[in-house]
Amino acid sequence: MRATPRNLVLICLVLAAGLALSLGLGLGLGTVHLAPARIWAWLQGHPLDRASQVILAELRLPRLLVAALVGAGLSLCGAVFQGLLRNPLAEPFILGVSGGAAAGAVLAMSLGLVGLGGVSACAFAGALGTVALVLAIARRRGRMETSTLILTGVMVNAFFTALIMFVIATTTSQKLHAILFWLYGDLSASRLEQVWLLAPVVGAGAVVLFFYGRHLNLLAAGALTAATLGMRVERAKLVLFGVVSLVVGVTVSLSGLIGFVGLMVPHLMRMTLGHDHRILLPASALFGASFLVWADTAARTVISPASLPVGVVTAALGAPFFVLLLARRGSQWW
């Protein structure tokens, strides 16, 4: 699909409407079902009974908003990684970036940095350090090898998993519950304070990444081609890696490890709308937000009144999707 202003606006309006519908339905679904009429009345400012007010305002709305922002951020980062590295299997979880961010967050909590700012800063440092490490190992003779990149990400992820387990084994019992929260990708403890931190980071990151949509189109054709056409390749890569690391670090510090969102959503949008990043990036963000809202809604309703971590749902969907991609394309990617 051509990236004309008309097409872009139309796609964004359709996906935004889908996101609004997903949020509205998510408010009503759960252990306690609320009728759409009551939700609509609440959204218009009409008072409800105390129990319904608490469920909507203090439990479901913050959780749904965090899920939407995390889904948008991870989907954006996955689309950028795939275009930047020219690798359709690249995404924050598989490349170990989410694991590095989680390791940073866990170390921060083990040292007593319980505030959102301190944990997010350590998660960002972990994500940025992981990006630099994976790229340094995967680069051979000045070129990036796809198979080496994937294997490096898997190994780095395994190392950070071992590091996290070491911290858990040596930490005090009072901190154990907070640390386990990050590992399971659980959104049950979401609060509006997290929304106020996450929204500007994801929003500002999205604006910057959207601005670099044309750059990603050129990079997808190869760094040499992009440089020939006048693009400052290294500066663009530095900006893109920095923004992606920031978004991944903050989202993981607030949501834990939620895998495969950055793999599935960009692929689904690419199959539907084409490869132009000027459309792919905003479409991935909006659809990713809806996707994680539905995944989290399923996580808290499928075994109601108990709930699952949303990371379990995304892994259950993403692992078969990953295997299917490999089975259908296999060595054509490397």
C-alpha cells in the first residue's frame, strides 16, 4: 500500500477505532462483568456504585492503559529492529534486549531502588548495554550476519536469565515478590502513576521513530544504498538504537518480560499493509496496543477468578508463530 497522507490517515483512524473498541470491551470483561450501558454512563461522568467505581477506575482502566502503551511500544521496537537489522526475526525479546532491561530492573530492586524512575533508568541502561553487546558480537568483518545475530541474542538472553535467577536466589524474601513480578510479564499491579511515566516515553519515542520511517525504508535496501542516496547512516542507526533502548527499558521496567509482541504484530501489519515504514510504524503501534489489550483481557478471564500473567498468553501465541515463520521461510533469511 502506498504511503499517501490519505491512506495513512484512513489506516490510523480504523486502527484507533479498533483500539477504542478494545478498551471499551476490556473495561466490561473480567471476574465481575459490567454491562456496556454502565461503562458508557461511567465514561460520561455519571456515578456508579462504589464497587463498580473501584473496579473501573482503580483496577481495569490503569491495567488496560498500561497494556495498550506496552503493546504499542514493543510493537514499534520490533518493527524498527526488523527494518534496521534487515532481519524478520528480530524483536526485543529474541535479541535479548528485554532480558537486559529486566536484569537492570531486577538489580535496581535488589539494591533498594524501588521508585519508578530509578528502576526505569537501570532498565534503560541494561537494554542499551545489551544492544551494544549483541551488535558487537554479531558483527564480523564489518558486516552483520543474521544467524549470528539471532544466536547471540539467544545466548545473551540465557546469560541474563541466569543473572536474574542468581539475584533471586540471594535476595531477601521481602523483595522476592517484587522481582518475580518483572519475570512473568504481569500487569495486575498497574497503576495510573505508571501510565504517566510510560505515556510520554512511548509517545515521544513514537514521534521520533515515525520521523525516521523514510530512513528505515532506505536502510532496508542496504546501508550502502542508503549512504549513496545521501543518508547519514551511522547517525540514524545511533538515534534509532537509542530510542528503541529507551522505550524497551521503560516498558520492561513497568511490565516485566512480555515476549513475541514485537515479532508477531509487525509481521501481521507487513503482510496486510506492505513494507513501507511510514505506514508500518503507526499501524504496528496501534494494532500492537489493541493486541496486548486483548491478550491481557484473556489472561484475566480465561481461568477467572484467577488470572494468568499476560506474558504466558503472548508466549503461547508467539512461539508457534515463530516456528511457523521459520518453517515457511527457513534458510531464505540467511
